Amino acid sequence: MAVPKKRTGARKQATRRSHWKAIKPAVTKCSHCGATVLAHTVCTECGYYKGKAVSIKSADYKEEEKTQEVAKETTKKATRKRTTKKAEAKVEEVKAEKTSEEKTEVKAEEKTEE
């Protein structure tokens, strides 16, 4: 394992560590209750974010609405899949009918030629 030959000087350490600075967090006021809140986070006092109730702490919060929205989206996707499958099945049926009609026509032509 590598070991330094000489001790690092205090000035060298200080210049290296000069960039280690504590920064002030971005703080804003909640639009609903006026409490100071970290930027881009839910208010810990009232549970609102950008004027909407998103936490259980807020009195207006309704979890059912979100679950209903998710259920609606999933049902929409499922119906789209079903309709596309039905359309594909219809196309296949039409193709099968056309090929069977063509075969019967060819057989009829052969019989008339004989």
C-alpha cells in the first residue's frame, strides 16, 4: 500500500478544503398556511404542495380520487388492448374468407375447363 513520504502542509490542506462550504437551503413560504418550507417540498404544517392537498395532514386530502384516476387509466389501457385484438381478429377472419372464396372459384374454373 502506498504511504506518503512527507506530511501534507497546512496551507495545502486549507486550499484543498476551501471548497467545503455549507450552503443555505432554498426556503419559501407555503401558499396555503404561510409557514416556511424547503423549496419544492410538501409543507410539513398543512400538507399542501403548490396549492393542492397531497398529504394526509391536510383536511381536503382524498386518497380515493387518486386511486379512481389510476383505475380509470388502467381500464382505458385494457379497453384499447381489447379493441385492437378484436380488430386484428376481424382482419384475420376477412383474410380467411377471401382465401376460401378464391379456392372455391379456382375449383369451379377447373371443373368448367374439364
